[in-house]
Amino acid sequence: MNAIDVVFYIAILIMSVVIHEVSHGFMAERFGDKTARNAGRLTLNPLNHLDLFGSVLLPALFYFAFGFAFGWAKPVPYNPDNLRNRKWGTFFVSAAGVMANFLIAIIFGLALRATAGLGMPDGFYFIISSIVMVNLGLAVFNLVPIPPLDGSKILFSLLPWEAYRYYETLERYSLVLLFVFVFFFSHLLFPALSFLYTLLTGFRLNIG
């Protein structure tokens, strides 16, 4: 992959994480919390969401080192105390970003499947397949139940309130746990990612 392809790939990642975060904010607003809107974060303008390290430098480093991109945007703020139903509000707010990425992956995956064999330019297939791969990767990765990933909030929102103290304990070590998972266990997600990619597009997933 040449440098231009890498730039496109990281641009796709940035917009995908922005959509992920904005989805959290819109869902929070649906449940009565306008914190994200009041902070000016319900926008797709990436400049309002970029984290220099997490959105640009880290994805580039990961791509050149491992063949896939990993990163994040600045979290869209929300106040769970403002939610009309804190339990289900937390569940749907946490799930909104994941579902947005799955929806994007489904739409572009079906588009890739529908255009297979039509002789479209290679650049078209690269961009479409990258959108599918990045969004599936974000969705699957964010379902891992390690704070601050969405999977942890989804899980603990379904558990009895007493279990929340365990979440607070995990949260203290979240950065260490997250990096241990990324460097030593993230390969465990590849079978699920590959299966979903093939299911949507009809093509095998090649990473690296």
C-alpha cells in the first residue's frame, strides 16, 4: 500500500470514529441529555473531535507496524444523571456508536457485493472495502468489555447496580488493560472480523 492509500485509510478511520462519537451524543439527546449539543460536539466536522495522538499519530503507527489502524477521537461528553432512564439510557447511548459502525459496514459491504465484477476502478474497491473493514473493526473492538470501551458500559448497564463497583475498579486500570489487550490479545478479534467482512462483501479479508 502506498502513502496515498494510507492517507485515505486514516481519513476513513477518522470519519468513522467521528460518526461513532456523534452517534453517542445524538442518542444521549434522545434520552434527555443535551451535554454534547451544548458543547458543540453534535457535528461531523472532524476538527471538533480530533485527538492528535489517538486520531492521527497512533493510527499511522499501528498501520505501518501491524497492518491495521487503531485509534480514537475525543469522547463526546454526556451526563448520565440527565438521562430519563439511566439504566436503558446508558445501554443505548453506549451501543449507539457500535450500531452506527455496523450500519455503515452493512451499507458499504452490500455495495461492494453488488458491484463485484462490474469492472469498477481499483481505487473504488479499495475505498469501499476500507470503509467496511474500518467500521467492522471499530464495532467489534468497541464491544470488548474493557473501560472505556463501549462494551464495558453495555455489559455493566445490564448487570445489577451493585456490580458497578467492579466497573469503577476496572476503570482505574483501564489504560493499562486496554494497551495489554491491543498488543497481546487483539488478534483474537480477527476471526470475528474476517467472518463478518466475508458475510457482508463475499470477499475474504486480507490484513497487512
